Amino acid sequence: MKPNNVQTPSATFPLEVKGITAAYRDKPVLWDVSFQVPEGQLVAIVGPNGAGKTTLLKIIMDLMQPAAGRATVYGRPFSKARQWVGYVPQRGSVDWDFPTNALDVVQMGLYGRLGWFRRPGRKERETAMQCLEKVGMADFADRQISQLSGGQQQRVFLARALAQDARLYLTDEPFAGVDYKTEQAIVALLRELKATGSTVVVVHHDLGTVSDYFDRVVLLNKSLVAEGPVEEAFTPENVAAAYGGGVKYLAGAK
Amino acid sequence: MSADLIIVLTAVLVAIPCALLGTLLVLRQMSMMGDAISHAVLPGIVIAFFISESLGALTSLIGAGVFGLLTAVLVEALRNTGRVKEDSSIGIVFTALFALGVFLVSKFAREVHLDLNHVLYGEIAFAPLNSLLVGGVELGPRSLWAMGIVTALAVGMVLLLYKELKIATFDPGLAAAIGLSPVLVHYLLMGAVSVTTVGAFDSVGAIVVVAFLIVPPATAYLLVDRLSHMMALAVLLGAGSAVVGYYLAAVFDVAIAGMMAVVAGGFFVLALLFSPSRGLIANLRRQRRNRRSFARGLLLAKLAGLGDRATTEEELVHHLSWDSDDVSRALQDASSDGLIRRSEVGEVVLTDEGQVTAHRVVENNAAAI
């Protein structure tokens, strides 16, 4: 991908979460969560179901108001920083029977830069095509999206994130329901993003791959259990604490 | 302009905005919202009627717009209480508002010329009779003006906000993240649906307008797979239903708007049955073809598994636990593809090509499992 042309303020964290507490009615889902994500890192947010991972993403992106605390992107509130952020929602969050093709979905990654009213043109089409090539999906550009396999759909979503040409990527369970080959392709892509200096935050489910794929980990179970470089924070004790001791498993294998 | 032309043109001008907005409703799985709004705007129309003392196009458009948005807001608010699911909250809000409208009409019907039959079913046959008068100058049929304005608004909105409408419908999460507020788009769409419904009220009524909103887009959805094509085809189908419906109504001497809705429904049934990609018949064919090719593959694999020795048809029936009919059909398929041949005594033998295919089938299945 071409070098990123958006200026971001230096000397601030790509993502900083300060004392975020959130509740659905009177049930707390996040309790006083704070952490910082340094530039150029691959970061996993890990925790059991209901740990508040997706809620945290929603709050970071201003889709939900926290009861307390705030999140900043490069030191700014999200509404003033969205041009630096690329978002990859869960694959299951959209209707894949929607009448559109792969290329068009990728072009949607450029809509933010176009802003209201302006329509995508030839330039946008070409950029989207390059992004599809990047994820090995150029041959499927004209394919109706319901005819793509789960792995291919996920790649289209990643191509769309590439099109957003962001500094900070927030991805929600990109490995959910994809085969091994696609998973490797996605990891390679995330590493490439990192290599160009982007920061990638991944809501992640599979404890077994955390040490292989990521630089840092945020272990979450409503409150923050541990956070830091994988080798320091991703210890069997911390994992047991996050998962309530229910997982006696290969967290320590690595 | 002849009366025929005025009526058909009015119906086409109802069909166009309904098809465009209805496409978005169908894709947002909000068809019932179209139904709800088309009914809930009634009190808005009645109140506007009191204020302006006539069914002035502009005041009733505004009144309907207000109540349409109110419907969308109330449905959302009720759902957010967490005590009622969305479908129930739609049911509660629109019936309550519609009933309020019915109450207002029946209470004050003597003072105003607005009757319920007209509201529910419309009367497009009157379209040529009501002329728009501005400062004593006759400007032509009022329904044409009203629907012309509504059509222009809807077309304008879709052209101007095509990309915003698309992304807010397909992926509201991303739309919000990049700052193209899906909430704003939602209420814009609801407002546009309200205005369209009320414009269509006079001519086709509250019930038939739902047919124009939902049926042509649902038909188009079965036939094409790009949003722009779906909109264009829905417009064509809606306009086609209007034209064909008008002439059929004349032939059978029945209600015009009703006949148009029946024609739209007819198009839908045709598409449901015969759509090459998503029709029931194509689907059935595809299933049968898959089943047959799977059966053929299974048969070849079985033959290969039994080794080189020749096998009789009875043995295959035994080994596969199939009906003998199924076995003969699979044998026929395989033999017409040159994958098996019969020995002099009628036993089944794999050809060389059959051997290759059988191995491929076995390998593919191993890979798929």
C-alpha cells in the first residue's frame, strides 16, 4: 500500500482508554478499564464471552456512551479523529445477501474520505481494485457477495479496511469462522499493515494463537485483568484470572 | 390531457418514488415500517386538513411528514424501553396513530369532506377531476402536481444520497464509524416515505400504497443483484403494474388501484417461480441436478471401491442401499457420460475415464470433509 499520507500528531498514543465504565441498564459490562496502545503494534483484546470486548469497541468509536471515562485516538475524541481509523466489523454484522459485489463493498471504505454527497468515481474504483488485489481477491471483484465463501467475505472486509488507508485499525473478530488458509492470509495482512507503521487492534477469541500473532494483549473480563507485551501479560495466571480459572489449557504452552 | 392519461400518469408517479424508497425498506428489512407509516400519517393529514380547510397538497405533505417521523421516533423509543420487541412496537404505534386519525375523521366528518373509504382505498378515478387552482389560474390535475413533486423529491434524494443510503443500509456500523450518520439517513428515509405515502394517499389510499412500496422492490430483489439495478427494475415493475393494471381494470370494470396491486402481485409470483437465479423452479432444478451428479459420483466411487471385478446392477442396489430406480438412473447418467460400460453379460464396468473421475470424486470428498 502507498505510504500513509494522513498526518497524525506524534507523541500521543494511537489509542488511549481512560477509566471506562459502561453498563446496560444497571448491569456493568465494563468497569474502570484503562490502557494505552503504543504506535505500530499488533494488539489483541482477549476475554471470555460477555467480557465487554465489543462494547469497548463501540465506546471507542462513539457508537455508545460510557457511564464514565473516555477513549481518545491520537489524543483526540473519536469524532475528530475518525479519518485515521479503519474499522472492520464482525462479518456476521452485515447482510451478505445485499445486492452488491465485492468491488463495491471495498469502495465503501473510501466513502469516509469522500464525505457527504460526493460520489465515488474512477479513482475510487481503481483504489478499491488495488486493495482487492492486495488480499488476492481481484478475480472476484464482480462477484455478488453472497456467492463468496466466509473466508473470501472476510478478505473483502479487510480489503475495505485497506482502502480506508488508516493509521489505527479496529477489527472485530476477523478470524471468526474462516479456514486455516484464510486465517494465515489475514495474519500476513495485519503484519503488513504493522510494517507500514499502522497500529492494529483485534478483538480476538482464540487463546491458542495470541502468542503467535500479537505483540501486545489486553486481557479483559469486565475490568482489566492484565495488559502489556504478550510475553509479560499473557501468563497462565492472568488467563486463568480472566477466564475464571475455567481454562486449564495451553496458555502456558508457549 | 385525456382522463385516461392523467390517471395512468398519476399512478406511474406514485409507483416511481414508492419503488425507489421501497427498495431501501425491503433491504433494511423494514417493509412493515412502510406499512406503518402509510397508516400513521392519517392524523397528520386530518389535522392539516383542519388547518388549511382543504386537502392542500403542501399542508398535508407537511402534516404527514411530521406524523411519519413521529412514528419512526415512537417506534424507536418504545423499542428502547426494552419492554417491547421491534415488531410489536411498530404494531402498537401505527395502529394507535391510525386509530387517532380514524377517530378524528369520524368525529368531524360532517365538517370536512374526507371520508374513510377514500382514505383507505383512494380513488384514482377522480384524479382528472380535481384541478389545481393558483390565483384563479387552472394549472392542471392536482394529483399530477402532488405526485410530480413527491417523485422529484424522492428521485433527488436517492441521486444525491445514493452512497449514504447504500452504506447506511448495508453496514450501519461502518457508516457511523466514518461519520455518515446512519441515524440521520434513517430519519431522512422515514420522512421521505411519509411524504410519498401521503402524496399517494389521494390516488391509491393507505392500503394499496404499501403494495407499490414493497411488492415491486421485492420482485426486483429476486431478479438482479446490484442495488442500482434493483431500483431501476423496481421502478419499471411498479410503472408497468400501474399501466397494465389500469387497462385490466377497464376491461374487467373493477377498482383501478386494486387491479394495479394485483398486477404487481402477479409479477412477484412470476419472479418467485421463474427467476433464473433465485426462483423456486431454478432452485428445484439445481437441487435435482446436484443430487444426480452427487449420486453419479457416489456410484463411481462405489464401483472403484469394489475393485476390478464386474458388478451387476443388483449388487449395486445391495451395496448402496438405493432403490433400483435410483441405481438405474445413476447408471444411465454415468453411461451417457462415457464413464461406465456394460460387459456382454450386462455387468457394469468402469471405463478408463470413469476410473479417473471416481478417483477425483473420492479425493474431492476427502478434502471437503
